[in-house]
Amino acid sequence: MSRRNYSYISPCLKWTLFIFNFIFFICGGLLSAAGIYGMYFTAVDLQGKDTLELAYIVITDLSGILLAFGIIIWIVSFAGCIGALRENLCLLKLYFWTLTLFLILELIIAIACIVFPWKSREIVELMLSERLIIDYRESENTKDLVDTVQMKVQCCGMTAQGYLDWNRNEYFNCSDSSPSAEKCAVPPSCCITYMTDRNMMCGYSVQAMKESEASDIIYTRGCVTAIIQILESNLYVAAGVIFAITLFQMYVTHQSRTLLDQIQLQRARW
């Protein structure tokens, strides 16, 4: 059978899917490499810890999250890339149903955030507080992430309690039994002037102050609150970005379904 019998399988559709997924394939590989690189140095920094504790910290660390996302993107884009290039039904079905599942999950999360906004926020704050506040100094990746967010977003802590969140960290705990030299302090990245003077002691004892007093020295609002306020002040931009991403996902999902149908129809005529 000559190649012209396949002519109705759109070459434009086929190569568009291939190029899109090849780009994401490379991005997934780069994310995975960055994750592995970060996990290696995190494991080196934490030598001497219990094996299970070390494994938990490394896997839930920023580098572990990067690796997980990278692997997912790599696998899905590989299925789309090779599935489109080789007209492989199994890979294309895997690609299509994975994208469909992602869209459904995103829709469920969006509906949950709209219907239960405060509960959704509470869950997000709890998750971030547990991982980022309590384990702040367990790895350099976590510390760098928190410091960057607090400086860039001008916030301190994660929940609505703001800077008082740091009372949950063993180094900054305010209890009478705390032996830490940083008792009742907050990380210096919370300080208003930290980006200019780099004073590592600027946040000392601020948890013992009233918020009106502490606000002259540090940012007192929580990071989740700060990010929500930024999104609300740039609502149209945020909505436009979310809409564009969703539209692109729907377009690629529809195109993969179309290519899948074309290949199945062609094979049914053999």
C-alpha cells in the first residue's frame, strides 16, 4: 500500500503535536535534571539523619517536587511526541486520557476553590505551614524558597497568623523552655530593610511584640494572604493567564483526539 493512502491523516496536525510535545519533552528533562541535582546536594547536607527522615525531606523538598513534575511532563510529552510521530495508538491514547484527567482535576480544584474558598485556603495554608515553616532549616532548598517568597512578596509566615507562624519552628519558638538563641525571632527575610542592609538579627524578638510595633520592622502578613491580594489586584491578568493555559490544554487535547480518530479510521479501512 503506497504512502498516499495515508494522506487524509493531517500532516499539519501530526507535526504540530510532535513539535509541541518535543518542546515539553526537553523542558521535562531539564526539570528532572534540576531536581536530581538539588536532591543530591540536599542529601549531602543532611548526612547523619535517620534514613526514613532523610528520604522524607529529600522527596518533599523543592528538588523532589521538581523531579516529580519533570518526570510527569517527560512521560506525557514522550507519549504525545512518539505517538504522533509513529502514529502509535497506545501512546496517543495514554497521552489523550492523561491530558483529559489533568483537565478534570483542574476543573474540580477550581470548583472547590470557588464553592469553598475559605476551606480551600485553610488547606493550602496548613500544607505550606507544615512543610515550609516547621522544616524551614531542614534543607537549603526549602530555606531559599521561603526566603525568596518572603522577600519578593513582602510577607512573613504562611497562614493568616502571619509572622506568628514562626512560633511553630523549633529555632524561633517562643516557649519558656526553648534554648534557641533565636527565640521569638523570625527569619531575616521577613525584615523590611533586609534586602538593603542584610542584617541577620533584624527579626530578633519580634514575635513578642504587638503587630503594630512589629510592622515597623518586618512584614507581618502571611504569604498566602499576600499572594491572594496580589492576584486580586491583577485579576484580569491572572484570569487571562489561567484562561490561556486552559485553552491551550483543551486545544492540544482536542488535537490528539482528532489525530487518534483519523488513525483509527484509516486502520479500519485496511
